[in-house]
Amino acid sequence: MDLSLSEEQELLRNSARDFLASECPEEHVRAMEEDERGYSPELWKKMADLGWQGLMIPEEHGGVGFSFLDLCVLVEEFGRSLVPGPFIPNQVCASILMIHASDEQKSKYLPGLADGSVIHTYALTEESGRWDPEGIQLEAQEDGGNWVLNGTKLFVPDANVADYLHVAALKPGGGFGIFIVAREQDGVEISMLKTIGSDKQAEVVLNNVKVNADDAVAVDMSKMGRVRNIGTSLECSYLVGLAQKDFEIAIDYAKERVQFGRPIGSFQAIQHKAADMVTDVDGMRFITYKAAWATSENEESQDMDVAMAKAWCSDASRRVVAHGQQIHGGIGFTKDYIIQLYFRRQKRAELFWGDADFHRERVAQMLEI
């Protein structure tokens, strides 16, 4: 296992950083918080033209055919720039189709995902907020070979702009499936939720929503953990980029802010915080790329690696953004200053796909403690 980036990955990272610095500055992030859509279709199209939406989708379905590890390199840059919009949910849905869908379903949906012409999101969590199969209580009822869904999904990312929702539901007789539901379909009601990160999460109520058998994805339970590992690793990658940029902003401020006649970065208390931040960021990057590599290569260790990575990244990123706020003092909590954006967005990624306690429990169960 070599966790250093390849020449191609370095090129992807550097080109993405330059592009996002130009196309997704702080002003864009703030504007999308106020925009009811929460993303820019113009920026979405530019990213699609670069091949990002289809980065890990096979070439036969219109994608680029890169690895999942390559995608994580890209998503780290999304975290640095706090890119708003449904990119990560889109990638999770692509993985659901790539891993579980039939050839016909792949041919129907993957090309649109790859070229950015359609947006997909996942509807997994419910009232309990749990990210494991036990949290799924919504039931799918058979109806003459087709399906009917009734129930509520919570914290669905970007449901307001998604063309399709991948709804997880229990099936009669045990197990569960993924049902692809058009957002504009009769019986689908979407209510936006107010969040600390000002991102677009929604409550989705399904009232007698009919799903054709062709849009019911048969889930292979032995492979469902792989989708969870992909979604979780993407959030870890986002947190790595977010924490790195938060650290850089805090250090720049400590060099410039003068108190008692000298920069505050010369004070030992600030230096201790900076040292703690860089230790956390470096640890996040190492453990995340180990998990991403294991997931990308479908290694047996991926469940453990990913659970350990999310447990560490959830706690470490929270420490980093807290130190960043403290180094800035009062200005760090004003909405006019940039660093509060990172503080608020960290909370969303910390909780998605399970927080530190959830994944420590997973590790304990895998170790049979």
C-alpha cells in the first residue's frame, strides 16, 4: 500500500484546486447559502465538462473510468473550497447503481449521472437518524409486480434539486431494496430543513408513491457495506480538505494579527494550538487515504479502515475548527469573516454517515469487544 499520490492524481488535485479557487470563491459559497437551489447549474455544467461527475463511472456508461481513490483526491479539494451542491450525493448514487443495479438500470441512469444532465440523491435516514440498516423502517409493498412506498425520510441532501431519489425501504419477507423515485412524481412531498451549515437537507414524505419494477434495485446485502464505505470515505475526504484550509486560514491570521506589539503567532499558547491542528490534519489525511485505498481496491479490511477513519475525522475535524475559532477570537464568530463557514460546514460532514461514537461502536463490534 503506497499512500503517496501518483502523477495523475497530483495533476487532478492541482487542476481542481486552481479551478475551484477561480470558480468557487468565498462569495460563491455565501451566495449559494441564500439561493433556494443551493448550487449553481453553471458551475455544475463546468464540472461536468471536466468529467468530474463521471470520474469513477466506467467508460462504457459515459464516464471517465478512474478509481474511487481518484475521486477522493478530488473531493478533498471540494472540502477546501466548501463546494456547495449535490456532488457527493450524486457519487453515492452512482456507486449504488454500479454495485447493485442490473445492466439495464446502469444503461438507463449512469450516462445521465456521468454527463451531469441529471442529479440523483439518496434517501436513507429516518426519524432515528441512524445510518445502519436498523434505522430503515419505511416499508415497500408489492403491487402487481410493482411497488408502493409510504413513509418519511429525513436529512435527505439536495432533495430540492434532485431529479431522482434513491429511497431505501424494507421489502416483504426481509432485506431491503433501493427504489428510484422521480422528484416530480405524484405523492412526493419535500420540505426543506434549517441546518447549522445552511446546506440543503430535506424531509421527504412519500404518500402512495408507485415505483415500477424496472426502477427497483435489488440490493445484494453482502455488498451493501461497500456503498456505506464509499459514502463515508467521501465525507472523510471532504473533512480533510476542510480542516486543512481551516488550519491555513488560522495560521495566516496568527501571522498578521498583532497584539501587545507582536504577531499572536509568536505566543506559545497559539503555537500549541497550531501544533495540535496540524497533527490532527495529518492524521486525518493518512487514515482517510488508507480507508479510501482499501475501499477502492475492495480490500477485506475496508469496513474496519473506514470506521476508524470516520471516527477519527469526525472528532479531529471538530477540534481543528474549534482551534481555528479560538485563534481568531471574537472575529471568528462573525458572519462577515470566512472561517465561520468552515466551522458550520464541519458539523454536517461530521454527522453524515455516522459520527465518531457510531463508528467507534462499529469498530468495537468488529473486534468483538
